[in-house]
Amino acid sequence: MSDAAQPTAAEVRAAAEAVKTALDRHLAAVERRSGEDDPAVYEAFNLLAAAAEAYDELLYERYDEVTPFEIPGAEDALPPYTGPEEPHAVSVLIRRDYAVVEPQRLLAQAQRVEAADADDGETAGTVPGALGVLFGEFEPDEIASRHKEFGLEEGDSTLWVTAADDPAEAGEWLEAPFEGVDPQRVVCRFDVSAVFDDELDDDEVLEDEELEPLDAER
């Protein structure tokens, strides 16, 4: 980057002040949180992540320095909400990934369901057919809570709540239900991933390693 395109010292300072403000807002939201999944805390987290990322970029461009901070999910953070203040409708978008780790168990469970319904044809003889039978019989939440019984292993999952000005017309989005989602209309988002557990495990290992010399002295 040329010197002419570099940010000014004042711009870097302003970005630093924005991080301080975002930190105060995030702490205040945490102190006032109304539950484990408080949307205000989530929004404050996203704003803090965006402010920290902007400051880091300006600091590097101006002084060739970086910060020691890394906020998980900052790259994937949603933009600030710009939807209606009082939505008249919401859409809930859910994605849950599973690995088929025990196909025979999956097939056996589907065949039991099929055997209990004499009107159904024989469709549970293949993995795709068995999946169709089980997901047609059980609610997604029940599949999630009993996934091991069905020979499945949980992967990542996410739930998005998006706001709309008006309810959709019947059948309006059925052909492409997951297209056209506006990130700026996402009211809240909740993610579950093993990567978060891995990050916690790494921190615990680091803490244990740091404590070892003290234990040795004792």
C-alpha cells in the first residue's frame, strides 16, 4: 500500500476509541443479560468484533503492527441489524449436520417404523430411503436428541431468526426456501460446533502447562 493510501494517525486513534466504546457496551450488555442467549449480548459481541477487526487493520496499515486479540467468529460476524423495529413476521432457518456412522442401525430403526405402518411401501432398504422414513416420522428436535439411536453423529448446527415486514404468502418461497436471506435482517443467530469445544480444550491445556513449573517447585 502506498503512503498516500495509508490511514492517518487520527483514524487509527479513532478506531482505538471505537474499540474502547464497544468494550464498554459489551460489558454492559453482559451485566444486564436476561438469559444464556440474550440477543443484546450477541449484538454487542458482533459490534466489538467488527471494531476490533477495523482497528487491527488500520494499525497494521499505518504502523505495521497487530493486536494480540482474536475474537472467535469475527470474520463471520453478521452486519448490524437494519430490519424493521417491530417485525410483523419472522422466519426461523435451521441447519443441522449429521454423519451417518452406523448405517445398519439407521436402516433397522427405519424398518421398525415402516413395519408399524402397514400402509407404507418398502422404502427403508437404502440409507436415503431410511433417512426419508425417519425424518418423516420424527420431529427434527427429536432426531437431534436421539441421533445416536438412529446411527447418526452430530456435526455443526446453526439457527437464524430473520425479521420480515409482512408474513410471506402461502407457497411463496417453497421452491427456494434458503435463498435470499438478508444478513442485515437477522435478529439473532445461535451456533453449535465442536470447534468451540476444541478452543476451550486448548486453553485448558495451556493453563495446565503454565501451572506445571509451580507444581514441580512444590
